[in-house]
Amino acid sequence: MTKSAATRVRILEVALELFRERGFSETTMRDVAGAAGVATGASYYYFRSKEELVMAFYERAVEEMEPALLTVLASEQKLEPCLRRMISAKLDYFAPNRKLLGALIGQAADLASPLSPFGTGTKSIREHDQAMFARALETADVPADLAPHMPKLLWLFQMGVIFFWISDESEGQRRTTVVLDRGLRIAIRLLRLSSLPLMRPARKLVLELIAAVEGRDEPS
């Protein structure tokens, strides 16, 4: 690793620690530079803002989690256990930074924030996650009209689990395990039922709801 790359890593690690200890809003770039032992101006050479620091953390997480997710996809053919293992792998990865994610949760509701998981700033990360879910669905029996939307719906389910996990104060976040397990059981059973002919009207309503949320007049 070059000296420049090592400095960048040090600044990022120091920033993440400060965000965990003090909170995202309470930490300044000057604080980060001082703790990392570099001049404030030098810190801006590597990261132009606190938001860029967090984005670097997100992007590193995507890169480091991918081998584990690919292993799950290659070894688990059944959809329910595959999804459970994929989401559990992400929770395990983020466990050391649960407090940090909690400090950032206020950014989620602000779509203008580059850190919102629902905003344009994180679009590539969101699409990468959804592509992974699409791969998990490749061998699943999904109605053709619902299939294009399932990766996004699973991603939304995952985000709900993560938000619950962040606030879960039970020992070892055991309540999250229950929520994930029960939630997936319900989702998989609903998916199976959705293939039945008598469920076609219900699927149409779901597709209309998705279209409304996405700002489209008609379901695709």
C-alpha cells in the first residue's frame, strides 16, 4: 500500500470511530484531521466532506461483503434460506458499526441527502444490492408480471430489517432474528400464493401500488 493510500485509509478509520463516539452531526472535518494527524487542508484532499467519508465506508462494505454473498448464492438453491443467509451476512458485517449506522439513520428520511439509501447518491449501491437479490430469484417460481419488481421489494424488506436491527436493544439483537425469520416465512408464502390464478386480481393491486409509489400512471 502506498503512503497516500495508507493515509486515506487512516483518515477513513479515524472518521468512522469519531462518528461512532460523537455522532455524525457533532463531528467536523477538523476533528477528523486532528485525530488522524494530518492538516485539515490535507484531509480535504482525500475526502471533500463527511458525506464522502461515509460513502467510502458504504462502498468498501459492498466490496468486502460481495465474496460472502456470492458464496451464499452459489451454495444455497432454496430461496428462503438463501435470502436469510444473505441478509444475515450483512447484519454480521455491519455489527461492529451498528452504533454508527444509528447515528446516520436521520439521513435516511432526507432524500436530498447523498447518504440516504433511497436517494440518488446511493443509487449504484442500491442497484448492486437489488442485482444480488435478482440472482437469488433466478430459480424461484415468480409470476412474470411480478418478477421485475421482486428485487426491489426484497431490498425494501432488507432495509426494514436493518432499520429494526439498528434500534433493537435485545441481547444480541435476538428480536431481529425473529423478525427476519418470520418476515421471510410470510414473504415466501405470499410469493407462492401469488402464482395461483385466483390471486391475479391481488397481484394487479400490488402492481398498481408499486406504480403509484414509483410515480407511474400504469403498472409495467
